[in-house]
Amino acid sequence: MKKDKKSMLKKLFIELLTEEDEETQDQPKIEEIDPATKKFIEERIQAFDDIQKQLIQVNDMLKAAKKDTIEKYKIKPNKAILYPTDLIKDYFKDIIKVLKS
């Protein structure tokens, strides 16, 4: 069950990163807009691509940190905090709030 949920979340994550935004297909072509506005819009849209790439990088880093944490706790079980997971979770909560507003 846990593996199925993890698999479903991974598929959803990949879909969110790769799906086309259907709403933008009916928008005016950027070529029809003045150059300064066109540049602004292109940069804003590119920012989403940059963020998506960063999310993939963060996902890879989280996997590595988890593996490292497991290995270090196997060697020396203690209550040391190796990575600030609580802080990371709080950041993600903030990001979700911003995106929902």
C-alpha cells in the first residue's frame, strides 16, 4: 500500500512537471505584444521552467540526504539532526500557500 501511494505521488509529480497549460493555448500570441511586455512575459514563463528543474534537483537531493541519513543512523544511532527536514517541510508549506493564493 505504501509503495502504491509512493508510486502514485511520483507519477503525479512527473505529470505536474511535464503537462502543458491548456489555458495558455488560447492566449494572444506573444509576437502581438510590445517588446518590453513580451520580454517580461517570456521571463515569467521561463521562471516556471526554472522552478520545475529546481524541483527535480531538490527531489534528487532529498533522496541522497535520506540515504545518507539512514546510513549514518545505522552506524551511530542517535538523536542528531543531519538535515533540517522540519525547516524544509515548512518551506514547502509556504510555497504551497503562495501558489494557492
